[in-house]
Amino acid sequence: MKQEREHRFVPVASALCLLGILVAVMWWAEASQFRGPASSTRLPAIGGAFTLTSTHGTTVTEQSYRGKIQLVYFGYTYCPDACPTMLNKIASALDELGPLAARVQPLFISIDPQRDTPEVLAQYVESFSSRIVGLTGTPAQIAAAAKAFGVYYAPYEIADAPDGYLMDHTSAAFVMNVDDYFVATFTPDTPAAQMAARLRTLIAQSS
Amino acid sequence: MLRMISLIGLIAVSSVSLAIAQTPSIEVQHAWARATPAGAKTAALYMTLVNKGPTADRLLSAATPVAGKAELHTTIDSNGVMQMRPVAALDVQPGTPTVLKPGGYHLMLMGLKGPLAEGQHFTVALTFEKAGTVEATVEVEKVGAMGPDSMPGMKM
């Protein structure tokens, strides 16, 4: 008799347990949806505190380039296609600006600190423009900088690649005004001339 | 004598037809690469493939003496994230040039044996499903080169 009652109890307990899990999963899914980048109703909070090492050997923070318009792009030196394309467009835009280019500080932040030492990064950015400053750091410093700019990056494993991986990373470059407020995004489709025009407007507004 | 002439004729005809059979129906135009920044282990190779034959073909693989490996890749901008992914084969349709260009399809060179310097030339062997192996000469342009629009004699 007692045994029979226990048997009856088991399915009820399992059902309650399942219900509990279901509620927890639904709550978590909803909560993460609100936390996640999918919510488009809010303005993106791009930019914020970071501490990194520059290709000039100095420690830099988000305060280091105040007073200049910052053009912030995340990438890595082993990137053979997307990064050279963007860095070249940035270099062309700076050329178009002529002497006004001194008012802009392009920053190339590595999302591959394992391979991008300040020395490697320095040679790389120098190939595009001596105006571009490369920034790298510890994995934790890079993660913090990427988080500040809402940048995604992750290794993509592929056997034939150097060291067995490539990096997926956010494709856009971010423009911060002289007060370090996010004002524009340059995508891989933005022509260099358009970048130059936007930067020229921002320079005019800040002088 | 007559037999001799017809023999020569036969040889001539057969060698011509042999030459036609061997003529690759894929033409490689504007094969180029960017000069590599110091210390780079990778590079990308771009070109335009024109199928002059009557049927569709596919680029299957590539090899070059300047790198350990050349793989067909594509760059995809997926919701704002740049992803580079290997591609098994690339269709080359008759009448429609297939363009490998920055931000899209490219041959990724891995294990570069040395830096690619502006003005340098090197060969690449492309293997097609039907046309077989087609050799092309690649010209190395400056680091910041963007492709055909920066090439003389070609306007976009």
C-alpha cells in the first residue's frame, strides 16, 4: 500500500520538476533577450574605459586622445582581406584631409593579442599609414576594450591557417568626437571619400 | 608523294585539334595581390575569371610557389561581423566574369615563404573541374591597393 503511494508520487514530482525547469529556462531566455545586443530600441552605448599598450610603447586610455577625433577599428594582423581593406580606406581618407588629418587619431586595436605584440602591430600599421596607432594588450585588456565598443570577436578554427585559427570580428570602425562621444560608424562599404567628408564635418564642428 | 602530303596534313590537323582541346577555356585577368606588411604570414590573391567555353566550370583548388597553401575563401559580413570562411569550389559561368576581390572571394595564401613586395610577380596554378590547370601571373601591388580600380587602363 505504502509502496503504491510512492509510485503515484513519482510522476507528480517529475512533472513539477520539469515545470520548474521550463519556467527557469523561459525566464532566462527573456532576461538574456533584454540584456543582449538584439534590443534595437536603445541607442548603442559605444566607447568607454580602456587601458592598452600602443605601438609607440606607451600605455594609453580612452583619455589619451581627447581633443582629437578618434577613428577606432578592431582587427588583427593575420587578417589578409578585411583589415587591409579598411585600413587602406582609412589611410586614403586621411590623405584626402591633408593637414586636417592631424586632428584625427586612427586607432587599430588588435583582437588577437596572442600574436599581435606591439612590435608586430607597429610594422603592420606603419605599412598603411604612419598616422595609424596600433593598440594591443593582455587578453583581459582587449576584452575590456572590445566590450566598451560593443565589439564581437572570436577565433574560428581552421586547420590550414597559421596557428590553426582565423578571427571573426566586428567589421565596422567607430568615430568618436573630440569629447569621446560616439558619433558615426564606418562600415566596409563606406567609401574613403565619404569617410573624409564626414571627418571634415566633425573637424569643422569641433573647431 | 600524295601519301606523304596527306600524312603531313593528318598530323597538322590532329595537332591543331589537340591544341584546341588543350586550350583552357578559362581566362585569368588582372591577377593581383597586395604587398604584405612586414612579418605577415598570410596574403590574399584576387583576380577575374572569364569562362570562354560553352559550359559552366568550377575553380577547385590553387597552388603557388610563394606560399605553403592557397585556399579559396570568402569574406562574409554577417550582421556586422567579418567572417572568413573556406569555400569548396567557385562557379565560373560562361558570359559572366567571376570576380575575386577585397571583401569577397579570394585565394588565401597561408604560410607565406617571404614577404610580397610591390612590383614583384609570381605564378599561381588554378585547377578547374573542366579546364584543368591554368597558370597565371600575379602582380603584387602596394599594400593599400584596392584592385581593378587602382589598375591602369581599367576604369570602374
